Amino acid sequence: MSISGKAVFLSYASQDAEAARRIADALRAAGVEVWFDQSELRGGDVWDQKIRKQIKECALFVPVISANTNARAEGYFRLEWKLAVDRSHLMADDAPFLFPVVIDDTSDATARVPDRFREVQWTRLNVKDTPETLADRVVKLLGGEIIGPGADRAPGHWPGLQPQRPPPRIWLLPALGVLAILIVAAFFAIRPHRSPAEIARLLATAETVAARAAAKSALAAAPLSEARQLAARARAMSLDKYDSTAEDFAAAEGLLKRALQLDPNDAEIWAVSSLLNFSFRSRGFDHAQARAAAARSQAERALSLDPDSLEGQFALGRWQRDFEDPAVAEATFKKILSRQPNHAGALGNLAWIYDRLDRVDESAALYERVAAQPDGNPALARYTEFLLFFHRARFEEADRCIRQSVAAQPSANSQSMLAILMLTWKGDADGAARMLASGPTAVRNEPRTIWTTAMVQLCQRTPEATLKTLDRFSDDYIQDNWFAGPKTYWTGRAHALAGRKEAARLAWEAGLAVVDARLKATPQARDLHLMRGELLAWLGQANEALREARTAAELSRSDRTAWFSSEARIYAVLGRADEALPWLEKFRAAAVGRNVGWPLTAALLRLDPLWDKLRDDSRFQTLLKEPGK
């Protein structure tokens, strides 16, 4: 077995340089040539050409996967990964070339990697241990020896290859009659790998009790089709994962497209795709109207294929919840619950409807039921129950729920909102900052955590810390349900607080260009006009800023505008107290118990530099007093 002339290319994020060096040392000790760039100054045409040539000529490409690669949306290693994947497409499927190595507890489902990586075996390596075992496996691969999964992966832990259920054992079926056994035996003798949808159709057409019972047993025992496996993976990494990211959703969408290509007649896959499209909107990843249209058509497609599909009915109910009369959606979810009384999704969405109808006690009781279900995702249930109370300024109850959510599973949702609650209710900016800093690395680099941390640090009046936080986010736009806007909006505010007027101006002008580009695609987007108006106000362009405020007012579809999405922000930045303060007085006077979104409190007015130009006005000072004091 010779490995002469066969080099390994090691690709890694700069934060993992030490782990990569340890791997390289172990490989070299085993006699393997390693191309491992240790330069701190990556870049330049010569260097770039060298890397491309090495990836083109290496015998094995080893991407090092970790929380650090997950946290970085950009990096030269991502170009290296793309080049390796492009080369792999020219190779035979069984040719060993991609050899991913995971050096921490990053899961397959959450790893931000090309789909091609998921099609090959992964190796898990504890970097505290010496990686000689890894070197041994690499030597075997380079020598042409085919190696199996190994002890470093749990059985069935292969991306794209979920364990099949055992084939139906007809001889174990209850004695329900010779006719039923003959039906099932003949069914599988002709087509042993029929899809669950086909078996379900057999169930629907069975004419005898025995035949129906046999068909049900066949349905339960049928192996998952490849399309169903892809759909199951997509659901696990998105809909069923509380802390899923936009990247998870994009990967899930790709899996579902492949699943539907394999089996366009499977109702359950259409239902999952419908729910994913809705969740793109509800999670704030993509508010395009096309998502809602696709969700509705896919739910209807699911029900046309299988009118009894529970998931199809649930998907339709999700569309009705947002776009039909609430009573229509309520009836759909109750129909689901009549069939499956503990359906967590139906219970949670019914609670959401009752929240919007101000049936608070009924809503809270349903969220409690969801949290108690084995499949109810208590972290998510407690988070949505937190929103029920937080939106009504019932802070003690909100505090209980969000802390239970964090205890169940820390996430960008729960930790960011606990920090917002601490800031809003108690004015505890220091405690909120500690909370945000305590989460896992992946959570701290999520868009919601980034802008929340930036706001908290501005309230602490620590602009340099704010800029360091923003440096962790590589995209130019933060897309979140609570805040959507260019990253440089926050960068400019930090520079302005530090007294760097020119740096602030450059940041806001860059943000303005980002917003203008988005407005070309969606000229009626009210939130973009509000952001444009506030950026113009920060830049001192008062007339243009006021025009944007008027445009936003014309586009408003509700009289229940919240302070964080109102024209009051534009007036405040301009220092126009006579226009800003009536808005703030209205928000402060909102009665406890009414859903006001994010409550405007004396603590927020006292801490946030956004209101600095209004502080000398006696009317603003009145707003800083707690009601009844």
C-alpha cells in the first residue's frame, strides 16, 4: 500500500489553526504529505493561484468543521470548500476525495457546509486527544483501502442515509384472516418498495376489516422512501429545531426540492414544504409574498393528494391563521385536535389565535399543554407564552416563561428576549449584557443576538464594545422580526456615541445604499421607508427624512403601531420634540393588558441614546416617571 505522491489538503477557519496544526502534525508523522497553509496573511493573486492548484491536484480534501466555521458566513475556507466540491463533481461517486472532519460537537444537521459534504462519511475528532486514529484512516484511504463507518459515528448517522425500518413481517401479523394476509403478501410481492402514500391508498380502498388492519400494519412497517428520508431530514433541521438558522432553512428547502423531484405525489412532503415556506416568514428569514402563495398552493396540493392528511390540514390551517378569518383557522385546528387531541402544532397555533383575540387565559393554558407534550418543544412553547405576557407588559409572568425557555434550551430567541426583558422592565443593561455574553458561540453570532447586544451596549454607553460585537456579523443586512436594517445603522450610532462624526456619516451612507437597493425590489415596504427616514435623520437631511416619515404613515395598515416601528424614531433623531412626544406619550399610556408589541417603558426612554435630543424637554422628563408615582 503506497501513499507516495498523494497529498492531503487541509482546509480550516483561522480560529481553528491550532486544531488544524495538530491534525497536520499527526498526518505528517504517519508519512502523509500535507498542504497546510499557516500564513496569517492569506490573499493575493500568487497565493490564490497556489491554493487553487493544490486543491486541483490533491488526493484528499479535508475540511475542518466546527462551531467557528458555522459562525462565519464568509471566509476564504468557504471558497476552498466550493473549489473542492466543484472538483468532486468530475469524479466517480465512489472515489474517495472529500473527507470532512468535525472537531467539536457541531451536528450534521446544523453544520453550514455544502450539500456534497453531507453525502460522504464524516469523522469526529476530539482535539484534546491525539489524532493518530484519523491519520491511520487517511493512510488507508490514500492507499486505496476502503474503510467503513468506524466507531466515530453512531449507527445511522450518515447524512442522507437514515436507517430503514425493518421490512414488513407478514408472519407476525395478527390472525385477521387468510384474505388479509393474501392481500398484503400479493401487494409486497409485486412492489416490495412501495411508498407510504401508496400503502395508504391501499388502506383507503380495503373493503374488509381484516384487509384494513393488514394494510395499517403494512403502512407502519413500510421502509421510508428516499424522498421521505430527505423530507424528514429537512424537517429535523428546520421546523422541529428550536434554534434553527436561516442557513438551516435554506438547506432544508434544497432537501425538500430534491424530495419532491423523487416523489411529486407524496402528500406529506408537500405539507412539510408548505410549512417550511410559512416558517420562512414567521421566523423573519424571508417576508416575500411569494412564500405565502407557495405555502397555500402546497397545502392544497397535499390535501388534493390525500384529503385525510393530518399534516396537510395543519399546513392549510397555518395559512388560514394569517390570511383568513381567525374563526376559519380555529375550526381547522379544532378538527385536527378531534383526531389527535395532543397535536402540539395545532395546540400552539390555537393559542396564537387566542392571543390575537385577547383571550389571554385560554392562550396561556394551551401553551402550558404544549410544553407538557413529549413532542411539544417546551423551549418554544415557553418562548411564545413569554411573548403573550411581554406584549401586554405583564413582566413578572413574562420573566417566568422566558427563564423556563432558556433553561429548557438556550437559543438566540430566548437569550436575546430575556436580555430585552431585563432592559425594558428593570433597566438592567449590565445584567442584559452578561446574559447575552453567556450563550454558546453559535447563539452569540446569530442576527437577533447581534443587534440585541449592540442595542444593550449602546444603552450601557460603551460604543467600542458595540463595534466589536458588530464585527462578528459579516453580512451587510440584519434580517430579524424585531429589527430589520443594515448593520451599519448600528455601526454609525456607535461611532456617533464615541464622537466620531465622519466615521458615523460614512457608516450611515453605506446603510442608506443598502436600503435603497432593497427599496428598488419592494418599493411599498413600510419598514424600509422607516429605516431610510431614520438614516437620513442621522445624516441631518431633515426634509428627506420627513418625506419618508409621511410615506411610512401612508403605508401604515394599522393604528396599533409600536414605538420601534413608528415615525417617532425619525422625529426623535431630528430633535423635533413637538412631533415625537405625542407619539411617545401614546405609547407610554398604553394600558397594561393590551397587546402593544414591545412595551415602551421609562427604563428604555432613560437608557437608549436614541432619545438624547429630547431629554431636556419637560414633557420627556414626565415620561420617565413610572405610572402612579
